Amino acid sequence: MTDSKYFTTTKKGEIFELKAELNSDKKEKKKEAVKKVIASMTVGKDVSALFPDVVNCMQTDNLELKKLVYLYLMNYAKSQPDMAIMAVNTFVKDCEDPNPLIRALAVRTMGCIRVDKITEYLCEPLRKCLKDEDPYVRKTAAVCVAKLHDINAQLVEDQGFLDTLKDLISDSNPMVVANAVAALSEIAESHPSSNLLDLNPQSINKLLTALNECTEWGQIFILDCLANYTPKDDREAQSICERVTPRLSHANSAVVLSAVKVLMKFMEMLSKDLDYYGTLLKKLAPPLVTLLSAEPELQYVALRNINLIVQKRPEILKHEMKVFFVKYNDPIYVKLEKLDIMIRLASQANIAQVLAELKEYATEVDVDFVRKAVRAIGRCAIKVEQSAERCVSTLLDLIQTKVNYVVQEAIVVIKDIFRKYPNKYESVIATLCENLDSLDEPEARAAMIWIVGEYAERIDNADELLESFLEGFHDESTQVQLQLLTGIVKLFLKKPTETQELVQQVLSLATQDSDNPDLRDRGYIYWRLLSTDPVAAKEVVLAEKPLISEETDLIEPTLLDELICYIGTLASVYHKPPMSGPPLTTSSVQMGAVDLLGGGLDSLVCHGCPLDDIGGTNFVAPPTAAVPASLGAPIGSGLSDLFDLTSGVGTLSGSYVAPKAVWLPAMKAKGLEISGTFTRQVGSISMDLQLTNKALQVMTDFAIQFNRNSFGLAPAAPLQVHAPLSPNQTVEISLPLSTVGSVMKMEPLNNLQVAVKNNIDVFYFSTLYPLHILFVEDGKMDRQMFLATWKDIPNENEAQFQIRDCPLNAEAVSSKLQSSNIFTVAKRNVEGQDMLYQSLKLTNGIWVLAELRIQPGNPSCTLSLKCRAPEVSQHVYQAYETILKN
């Protein structure tokens, strides 16, 4: 009889019967009773009253019974912590059992009992199991460390378990190595500041050796760990790639994708001229193609990953177009993804094949798929110029089918083709106009109106066509109304005598009879333009339009590079980086504990050096200026600020503040426009944001998050937008920043990647912050220290720059720089040149020393910078130039 019988009893008084059976002398009866208890627990009955009786059953040699008792214990230990302590002795005893299965079972259960009172008792048994002679016990103990760290991180660190875990990476058993890597990765993910997986060529070699012998999930952990390593040169990168390549032929698709991720990342370091680079490209194609023969759900995940790979390196799959052709029985989500990849791979070489296939798809029965196929033909025309004519004739053939939704999609894409190739295919307009009556979708109607308005001079009855749309103006969607307004104004500017009444009618409908603010505003602007300056109106409305490109739907390059690092994870399916918490990287370090680029003050000072004067001339200390109490921000408002026309000069005292720039345009963020700048005021850094809602719906629930960055910048408070942001409303917010966030060296150094969330979506953008916001107020070095430090920093770390068009004298320069925390340590005059010796300190403790040579009467000056971290020098020079020229 099967174990299902244990789930069928529901009689009263069962607990008392079970209690008696659990205390029975007969082993079989005990086992039956524990099975009944577990069955009751599984279906949700409360059997916690039996806790002491079940715990008594732990004292047994029977492995099956022990497993059942441990299962019960894991479930109820949290609600009965005092009782659970009774089991500690048995755990300790079981950890020394001669049977390795029992030792491993005990240590696994210990990790699952999340009770603080018990954890300290478990440290000793865990330490023994980590050094157990049996690899099965060691690998189980490795995972237990990660579980214990989740309950009490401090205890794990104090007991030295992390060091033991690091030692297990060198274990002789590959499964132990894999579990140690998995545990360290898990800990590092929840504590990004701890630099646990400090990988070096020796440890990488051990991981690669273990890779060939461990289970598939062990391989995934090791490959994911390898992806976070940065090889020291291209030879090491090639060596790792050669040893990872065999994983591409693994049966498990997760292993294949993890291997692809490692290879994609390390290919960045390989020269494209190498023979090996070409070989690697060829080796990457077959495993990706093989993934497409799996079931649809796996195919979809593979296709989403391939979509990223194709955007980064289209040459990998350029000869594999046929595998992305759609099968009749593919689910719609697979079909649409394949379609997208086909367009990305379309080139002059394969366009004929692609167009024939797309034309076939346009006759399918699935309406959504047909629409996408027609749109794909238009995208091919825009992407591959040589095929444009063929694409247009294909679209015309489809229009002749008179299938309503096909015709409408074709008109939408032909509008884009006109934008891409002006004055080339306008001969088809007559055919389009024939289908005007069948258009019922807003996008198609708007596209047709745009075509009529844009080419009004070529269409004899353009006024009649637009008038036919005007009859039901109030019933149209906003998109059509806006397009109709613009189309009729264009028509009027081209044929003013015949369309005076028509333009009056549409302006009156848009401004007086409409309650849509966008439509009204556009109507008033046109009305005023036409009534005050028709020539200007012509220049504005009939201005030459920029050509559109196919690349508009590509992922932004920095985001694409980030997503490539997440191949094989959910991030690669959603095409959004994980924002819940920073992922594991080898370079994340605790700010303050380690200098980002090396070289705090202590390491700079050369205590043994005699404190000579530079060049043998005595220093003259400059007059000290008081640190300003309040630092000014730029003053400006209205349109000039919106178009970035202000000079950005702040009030006289205080650090320079750049004018606000648009960081996230509305078209990329579903109507949300974000402008901003950075300020530093009396030791605190702020991000001054201006949020504008250019959408038609209210925006709420704002939040902001930064990716790890070079100097640990992070929001010091939530993004507070106190009231919902209505359409056309702008709000200004000052977001305080701290410099104690997670650190990762960025390229360029001052790059900041930001995610902003609202009720509509999550939006990503990156911006460059000026380095002078990181110059701290205590950056003035004393003269003797300056001398010693200047000598101690190697000469190869010195960088020289020219600052042109700076007609200020030494006093003005010194005063201006001091307001941005660049302090003059000493000043002297050599052969008519003023020499300023200056120091500044960054928020992470890096010192930068400067010598500024100013020749009176000469608008250029020479800046020499010395720093332990030469990467910083270029950005410090840019800060000097920005401050002095504004």
C-alpha cells in the first residue's frame, strides 16, 4: 500500500492516539506514527503539540525515521524555539556519526532551523563538518554556511567560517568547490560590500579544473562566478575561453547560456584580428541554434537571450537566418520574438529570402502576427536601403489584398518609409488614397492624414480628403485630432487661397470646442504663428524633418553591456537589469575600507624625505579665505532654462553649479522628462531634478535607485514627489546624496546609471556627474606634507594640461577655485609667472596635488596634476576648466 493512506484519516482524538504511538516501544509503530504526523502537517493541521514526543524519536539508527523527524523539526522549530533546544544534543551527536549520510543530514537540517537561540550551539558541529573527510558532508556544510550567514552574518564572520569557505575553493572534490562558490556568491549578493570572491589566476585555474567534473548546477555556479572575473590580459582571456568552450555542447540549456555569457564577456578583451576570435564566433552559433529545438517555453527564453546577443554581435548568427523562420505551430510569443530577430539579422545578402518569408506571414490567420509581419517589412526597408523598392512593392501587393488590418498596417509603415527616403516613393500616394474609407484605426488614420498634409502639393483633392476627416473631429482619438490639425495647417501654408475656411474651422474646433490641453495648446500656437508671422509659421511647420533610422528600437549600449552580464537570468528575459539589489561583482568594495583607485593620504606621505622647497624658492602662504556659509545655485526660469540657454553662473559665493540638462527625454520614458544637475553645498551633495509630465495621464509612486558607481554615490533619502504629477506639470526636487553606496569602477569614471520608477514603468538613463561635487571641505594639505607627497608620487603619475581662454589673474583664480574646495597651499612668482600650488581631496580619501602656472597677459595657463590614481587626473582637469570658465 502507498503512503497516500496517511492523508485519509480525519478522526477526532487523533493527537492523543499519535502521542501514544510515538512513545511506543515498537520501532515500526513509531515510524508509522511519525509518517501520520508529517501527513497531518503537510495538509495544514497543527501538530505542534506533539513536538517533545517527535523529538524523542530522533534517537534512532533508522535513516528514514531520522529524515522524517528532521522534516518536522524544520517546520516547527520557529514556533517552538524553547523546545527546539532539546534537539541540539542530538545534532551534535549526529554530526559525529560514522555514517556520512547522517552527518550531512544533521548539518543540512541545522542550516534550515532559523532560530537565533540555536545557531551558536551549531557552530562547533559545523566547523567539524566543513573539514570532514567525506566530500558529501563538506559540500552540504558549505551550503549551511550561507544559510547561517542569512540568519546571523556577524556570527559567521566572527567564527571564521567565511575563510574556511574560501579554502574550500581549493578542495580536491569538484562538487565541494561548486557548493563553496555557490555559497560565497549567495553571501556576496546579499552583502555586496564584502569582497568575498577575490578571484586571481590561481583560483580561476582551480575553478576551471572543477568545471569539467561537477554536476550541471555546479557548473552554472562556477560559470557565473567566472563571468565576474576580469582577466589581466587578452592571453588569459583566451585561455579561459578555450577551457569554457566545451560547455557549449552541454545538454542542459542553463549551462550553455552561462558559458555563452562568459565567452561574450571575455570576447571584449580579444582582438578581432586574432584567428581565435573568428573561431569563437563560429563555435557560438551551433549551441544557440540547438536551443531553438527545445519546447516553446525554453525557445522563448533562448530567443530573448539571442536578441541581446544579436544586438551586441550580429556576426555570430548572420548565416543562421533560416532557423528563425516561423513554424506554423509556434506559439505567438515565439513567433513575435523570431520576427524581431529576423529583422535584426536582415542584411543585403539575405533580404530577398527575408521578404519572401515576411510576405508569406502577412497571409496568415493570426491577426497580431500579420500586423507585426507587415510592420517588419517596413522596418526592413528602413534598415536595408537597397531593398526599399522591393519592400514598397511588397507592401503595395498587400494593400491590393484589401484585407482591412493589412492595409492599415501597410499605410503606417509606408509613412515611415516616406520619412526615411523623401521624394522617392511618393508615386504610391494615389494607391493609398483609394483606401481612405476603409481606415478605422487611429494610428492608420493619423498616418494617412500625415501623408496627405505632408504631400498636399502633389494631391489635387487634398483639401477634400482632409475635410472628410474633419466632419467627425470630436469623435476622433487625440492622436488623429493632433495630426489633422497639423495636416490642415500644412495644407494652408502650401495652398493658402483655397483652404482659408478649412484652417479657420480646424483652429476653432481645436481651441474653442476641445477640452484636451495638448490639442488646445497646439491650436493656439498655430493660430498665433499664422496671425503674427506667416513666414515663421512656414519655417516651423514645414521645416525639413530629420531622417528616421531603424536603430530606434535597439537597447542603449551601456544597458546592453550590462544585460550581456545577465545572460541566462530573468534580467535577460525582461531586458531590464535587476534593481532589487546589486548583483555579485568582484570589484564591489566597502567605501572607506579600501580606496577605489588606491592611495589614501597615509600612503602618500614620504616620512623620510627632507622637506625641501620646490625649485629652491620659499613658499609664500596665500591669504586664507573663509569657507562660504552658503553656496549659490543657478538662477533662471522660463523657456531659456528649458532649452539650456542660461550660462549657469551661480551667485558669487559657492561651488559652481552646471545648468540643468535633459537626462531622460519624454519620448524615451513614456512622457516623463527628467532634467537635472548636481550641487555641493556645505559638505552635502544633491541631485537637483526637474520632473515634467508630458504624457496624458497622471504620474504617481515615484522612486529612484542608482547602480553601483565609482564613488559610491547613492540617494540618501527617498524621491519625494508629494502630489501626483498631472499632465503638463513640472516639479523640482532636490535629492540628497551620500557617498557610502556600493562601489564599482565605471567607464568613464564619473558615469552614473539611474533607474526611476513611477506608476507607468521603470525608466533607465545614465549621466556624467562633474567631479568637483566630490571635492571635500578639508582638502587643504599643509605645506610640508604637500612637499613630501609631491616628491613621493612617481613622476609617471604626473599629467599636464592646457587651460585656454582663461584671462583671470592668480588672485581671482585662487578665490574661484577655493569656492569649489580646491585650496591654494602656496604661491610664488618665477620669472614673471605666477605659480599656484594646490591640493584637493575626494570623498573616498584620494588626494590630488596641482601646480597651476599663470602668465599675466596670457589667456592660457598650464595645469600639472599628481595623484596616486592617475585615472582621476583627466576628470580633475575637466573640473578646473569648468570652474574657471563659468
